[in-house]
Amino acid sequence: MPAAARGGRAEEKRSSGLGGPKRDTFNRQRYCRGGAIELDCRKPQRVQGAAAVDSRGVTKGRGPMDSKEAAEAIINEVSSVISETDPAQATAFIDLVAGAQRVFVFGEGRSGLVARAFAMRLMQMGLEAHVVGETTTPSMRPGDVLVAVSGSGETASTVLFAENAKKAQGRVAAVLADRHTKLGGIADILMVIPGRARTGVGMDSMQMPGSLFEQAAFMFFDAAVTTLVQKRGESYPGMSKRHTNLQ
């Protein structure tokens, strides 16, 4: 798409009032490697409006941001990342999950928490979902899918489980920030979310490396759930009946 058209679309979003007048939009002349366009994601990519804020969240000339300002800045960063994801990748991911016999999820640290939240919603939707590493997790078999979440794409345990899933003739959907990684080379389906990972790859962020990827991944998974609910003809009241009643 020509630069003028891209700029026009961003201007159209601003003029329509989406996100309010204070929202900045990501400079679409800058991309991360791994999406529809291949450029080097290891060079810092900056969200417009973030240049005056350092890595501590301190605004030049006036000290630290308050919590509301920080939250608004984070929302803007997540929105910028989501806007740069590839719809074709998202569709392929959703179709793979929808057609799976069973879905297994795994990630380490905060990526693992995001993966667990996704598994919870899949279960409430009526799909059979398991978290790798739990004592009740069954063996994987052909027709199953592993959703492996790793911003860096290099987390040793996540890569190992992806390799084991392939050996079991399952399919692997990788949710990561950079496709040119060990996990990216193993996966059948890639969902590239170019938020800043702990390795430094991805769009620039004022937050701790890894946070932006994890936030955007959580947002993507909830969006995928919304689409799956519609595709499967589910309802939220019906899903609520599968919610745990032991708490």
C-alpha cells in the first residue's frame, strides 16, 4: 500500500474519533520483521508520541507519569501492535484451533499465564483444552494442536514441547514476536505479534521488555475467542454454565 494511502487511513482513524483525540497511531512506515512485510525488527521501532518518555516512564521536563497517563500510553502501544498483525495469520490460527480435536497450550512466565487464560476460555466454549505440564494433561495424538506462546521464540522449554508435539504428529501454532526463531521454524502456523519481547525484538515500548508482547497476545487471544464463539454458535450464557462453580 502506498505511503500516502497508509497515512490517509491513519488520518481517517483520527478524524473519526476512534480512541479519542489524544491517541497516537503507529507510524506505518516502520514495520517489524515477521508480519506481511519483511524488515529488520531488531532495530527499535518507536510508537509516535513515546519519544518524550524514557524507559522509566519519565516524561521529559515534568517527571514520572501518573498511573492514568501510563495506562493510556500502554493502551496506545497495544493498539499499535494489534494494528500491525496479519489478518491472514489470525484467520489461519483461528481455523486451526476450531478444527482441532484437542488443544494444548504452553508458555513460560507471563506468556504461560496468557496461554492459560486462553485455555480457560476454550474449555468454557466446549472445546477440550489442556495446559502442558499439569498432572492431568493427557498424551498428544494426531489431530491435536499445541499453542506455544513465546515472545522471543527461543524459550528452551517451549521449543522442546513444540518439537515433541511434532513427533507426536500434532500441529503447532506459535504465537511469537519474531518468526525467524527456533519456535518459528518448527511451527505449522505462525501468529506474529510484534510487541517488544525480552530479547529486544519488536516495536519499541516504554515498558519492561516482554510486557507489550504479553499484553497484545492476551488481547489477540480474547479477540480469537470472540470469533470462535461466533463461528461455533456459542453464547456467553452457555459458556458461563461451564465456568467453575467450586470457587
